[in-house]
Amino acid sequence: MPNRRPDIGFLPTPPEVVDVILDLAGLNQQDLVYDLGCGDGRILIAAAQRFGVRGVGIDIDHDRVQEATHYAQQAGVSHLLTFQQQDLYESQFASATVVILYLLPHLNLKLRPRIFDQLKPGTRIISHDFDMGDWPPEQIVQIPTQEGEVATLYYWTLADAIAEIKA
Ligand SMILES: C[S@@+](CC[C@H](N)C(=O)[O-])C[C@H]1O[C@@H](n2cnc3c(N)ncnc32)[C@H](O)[C@@H]1O
């Protein structure tokens, strides 16, 4: 059980941005979606409700994991989702076909080597608001939020080339 503080506090992705994340991911029922730093589980719960996909949420904060588990039960999708209290930097997510992130720039960069090490070519990665340094995204999508701000989504597909570089 991790006993260190979260690297970033809980800041939920607004529902209108969740919708665009799920559309951008192009989900199908074979997908396994990981949310690394899943907060209250809202992205995975919406994915399971809309697309019937399976998901794994990892959060270092016990209260968030409890909350996410509870909300998934309430939403009737707990058979599709698992929430684990874990440090995402020590987690195994190699079975993911889609990875969702809402962290910070330096946290994305710290995670990048693990993404290249663990994930299979073809895995889609979507990061809310922050890029991955010199790894250029395939798509950038901007969404006006109901709070009058603009959310930015960065989308990558893990290429064979990167899988070869890491080998
Ligand atoms: C900005 S919130 C995003 C929540 C959710 N993904 C969303 O978009 O609504 C970041 C989450 O990451 C979690 N977190 C921070 N550091 C972490 C770490 N090292 N391992 C796992 N979770 C972490 C926090 O507890 C928080 O719930």
C-alpha cells in the first residue's frame, strides 16, 4: 500500500471533456482502458456506461479509490471496472489498449519511459491538458468548458518505431 503523498491533487475532468476523451479514444468492446490517477473514476465509469468497455483505475489516494468503487456500483458498471490503490509509477499497465492521463507536464515526462517499456504498439494514449515533451502528439483537440476555460487533449498512438527503439 503506497504511503506517500499524491504527486497532484484531485482535479476532476469536466463531463463535457470526458465525452470528447471517449470519442477521441474510438472505444470498442475489446478495449481495456487504464486511467492512471483515476480520481473518482468518472472517465472509466462513463466509458463502461457508453461503450461497455472494461477499465482499470489506479489512484494513490485511498479515498478516491473508495469513491470510484462506490460510484461504479451506483452506475451499475462495477462488473467491468477495477479500482486499485497504487502508485502509478509502480503500476503494471501493459495490458491496456487505451491509457488516460490527467497529471502535470513533469509527471507525464516521468511516466513516458514506462509507457514506452510497457505498452504494445497500437495502444492509444490521451492526456488532458499536458503533452509529453518532444514526443509529438498525432492530434490536439481543444474543448471550451462550461466554466469558460479551454481544455486541451493530446492524443498519441504508440508506434512500432517506438516499440523498436525501446527493445
Ligand atoms: C488531476 S486528478 C485526475 C483525476 C481523473 N483522472 C480525472 O481526469 O477526472 C489526478 C489524480 O491523480 C492521483 N495521483 C496523484 N499522484 C499519483 C500517483 N503517484 N499514483 C497514483 N495516483 C496519483 C490523485 O490522487 C488524483 O486523483
